[in-house]
Amino acid sequence: MSEFRSHMDQALDEARAAAARGEVPVGAVVVAPDGRVVAAAGNRTRELNDPTAHAEVLALRTACALVGSERLPDHDLYVTLEPCPMCAAAISFARIGRLYYGAEDPKSGGVAHGARVFAHAQCHHVPEVYDGIGAEEAARLLQEFFAGRRG
Ligand SMILES: [Zn+2]
């Protein structure tokens, strides 16, 4: 199994754990330049009563605290779903080197859809972006979660 696939598998585990907590199943993992996973998180907006507690934001906060810096140059972020505009901006502010995401999110995404945060001149750091990794499983978790809530 390739490295990027295994990191996405860990992000998917975080997404499953989020679903088990009743949170929208999205998971994120931050990987240091030496390949170590330095943070992993799933959504906790309900638990924390915090609309900013998306998986990406929580993982970035943990990684920044560990590194002791507001920036994470040459770190990679893996997330199971296309980041929303808020998270895309946070990823830019953190100077993440490479962003890998799974499922696309035409409804709320901010990378390939909607605000397309990285496409603007006002975005001062643009990561390399790789999409579609583990997308099927990421999309399935979301579909199951929302189908369960309806039923
Ligand atoms: Zn977000």
C-alpha cells in the first residue's frame, strides 16, 4: 500500500470515529516532513459547540501546538472530504505543502467548488492539491451518515 493511501486510511478511521460520535464523518491527518503523523482529528462541531471545529482545523491546531508554530511548512494534510472555504483558508495560513483530499463536495467545498479559495490572488500560499484519494469510501461514509439521520 502506498504511503498516501495509508495516511488517507487513517483519515477515514477518524471519519468513522466522528460518525460514531454523531458528528458529520470527516477526518483529517497532518503528516510532518519526515513522514510522521503529528495530528489526526475528526469533526467535533457538536461536541464542542463550535462551528469551526472541522477535522482540518482541529488537526492543524494540534500539529501547530506540537511544532510550536502557527505555520507548518512542508507538512501534508490528508482529509476525507474537499475542504470548505474556512478550512481551505486555514490550510493556506498554515502553509501546508500538499493537500490530499478524498470525496469532492459540490455543496459545501471551497477548493474545486464554490469559493475556490486557492484560485484567488488574495490567497498568499497555495498548496499542491491532489484529489480523489479514498474518495469512494469517504463518500460512502457521508451517504450512510446522512441516510441514517433521515431514517
Ligand atoms: Zn471545513
